[in-house]
Amino acid sequence: MVDTGSRLERMTDLDIVVHGATGFVGRLTAQYLSTIPGIQVGLSGRDAAKLEAVRDELGVEWDIIAVDALDAADMTTLAARTKVVISCVGPYTRLGEQLVRACAEAGTDYVDLCGEALFIRDMIDQYHPTAQQSGARIVSSCGFDSVPSDMGMFALHSYAGEPFREVTMVVEELKGGISGGTIDSMRAVSAQARSDRDQARLLHNPYTLSPIPSAEPRIEGLEKDFDVTKLADGRWSGPFFMAMFNTRIVRRSNSLRDHAYGPFRYHERWATGRGLWGRIRALGLAGITAGLFWVIQQKFAQRWIPSPGEGPSETDRKKGRFTVRHVGTTESGRQVTCTVSALGDPGYEVTAMMLSQAALTLLHNPGGTGGVLTPATALGAPYVERLESGGMSFTLAGDPA
């Protein structure tokens, strides 16, 4: 292992490597980076010919790095060549560890779009101290899982200037597809939990990703991610299918920031409207959400589910959009909100932007504290600025500090 100072002196010939560049999100991420001048980029993956095809399609002169994600030596070589790695190779539970290890040991910054809580927990336990010593910033969940949640909460707290009693992130609008890679990751997490009761208990712990889950405050109702309930404004809401993961990222950010947000209640809900029809839609959403997690495990359904590497057309991706709103009550009783929105398919178009801007934030802000971190704790205010430059909006309202 090397120390933090050594990290900045390493002889690297590349600024950013997109690992898994032949996958659907990997290609979109490479395409986004091809519009950014002045950076040296590499494309990595198993198949050199396919990587060359991506490079030719983009019309760039980037290095091709053919490596095996399961080969420790390959991943060590990859980590040594670049300042930042963007990993688009999943399921991370199966394919991700060797690259995280290599980056943590080399002091190489790393981002991914992982939504696999048990994998991240394992990386925290195994490599957080190593990354702290080397200075590597290992930043998972830099896609739609969980940038709107984590950075919206960061922006809300920066605006409020004090801790919270409660914050609810409300999904106001969401249009886009679920990628084959996301579904494959959901299968991997579900299979891991079904095979091990201890892992299942950890997965359902509200503090799955906090440094020491058992040391976190016990808050009534914190574990209720799939409730049908009324929001503060009287609308009904159902479960948001990503809440069980996103909430853990936000709580890890809070823990790593010395509980700056407070010992507060944080939930994520999907607004469905008022009155009887609002409640019916919320109940229907709960049923659909439960059904989704069941269906993806069934062999008979595989023919209708996208495979990893598949995704919607450019025309369909352009039709996507999302709006989420963090609604918070501070310790002093002030009401504040942060609305986060963007145009483009959240899981594809916008995720490629979020991944790229996360890597660029690390590239242009060297140093800092290493470890297995979150978007909010590793990237902070410079990332908010870069997300806004990429087309995402953060609209704050209420009584400022």
C-alpha cells in the first residue's frame, strides 16, 4: 500500500478509464466523456475487438485495455494506469471486488453505479481502511442509484444550515426504463439474501451501510420502506422501489459527516395523488413493487426482461425525465425543500452524465480523505456544480439559514 502523498505522484498515463465500456451504460458514459476536451481516456473490458468498435464509433483515439474483471493482476495493472476508474461492470457482487481492491491499494479514485447494498457493505468491511491509508476515494452509487437522493439531501442540509427532525424524498415524476444490468444486480442481491439469513437481516437493517450499524440511533419506523402512507401535504404515497437502497446511502453519508443531518427520520415515497384514487394508486404501486422483485427471480419471465447490455433507443431515452423533492423539517421547526430534476432517461442518459461528472469531480479535485465513501461525502459542493452544468437542477425553497 502507498500513502496519500504517494497517490498524487504515481506515474499514470490516463485521466479516466471507463471499465465495461462495451455495456449499454458504459458506451453512453464513454460517449459523454468524448464531448469533454482536454482529458486522456481509456476503454477497458474483456473483448478488445468490441472495445475498438466503441472507440471507432465515437471517433476518438483512446487506449484500449483488454482485462478480465476476475483477474487480480489485470485489475492491479488497470488501477495503476489511471487517476480515476469508472466501473460499469455488474453485477458487482460477482465482478466488482478485484477492481475495488486494486484501486484501494493503488490510491486510484473509483466511481460506479452500484445499487447492491451487500456488496458495498463487504467493500466497506474489507477495503475502507486500505483506501483511507492510500487516499483512494471509492465512491459507489453515482448513478440514479443514489445521486438524486444523496446529493439532494446534501444540498438541502447546506441550505438549511441545521440538523433535521425528518426528511422525506418524494418522487413527483419518473419516466424511464429499467436496464438489464440493474435487473441482473437486483437478482444478485435477492439471491444473496435468500441464501444467508445473516445477510438478509443486514440487508433489511436501516443502517446497512453505516460504519457500525449497531451504533446508530434507534428511530421508530425507520425500517418501513414499503408503506402506503399520507404525505405531509395530504397526498397519498406508495413505496419507491429504490428506497431500500437509497436510504442506506443517505444514512451512511450522515454517519460519515458526524451526523450533521441529525438523528433524523429519512424516508423515500412515490406520490400518487389525493383522495380515494390516490390511495388506490398507492396500493397498486405497492403491489407492483412487490411483484417486480418476485418476477425478476422467475425463469419463465426472462424472455420479457432486458438482458445486461440491452437498453432503449436514443429516441426513447430522450423522452425520459425525473423530478424528486426532499421535504424537510429542521430541528427548529423550519420547513425547507430541495427539488432535483433532469431530462433524459434516469437510468441511462442521466446516469451516464452523473457517472462522468463524478469522475471529473474527482479528477479536478485531487486529494481529500480516502475511504469507501458516498457521493455526498466524497464529492460535495463541486459535484453539485458539475451536475448542474450537466443539466440537472437543484431548486431550494423555504426559510434559509
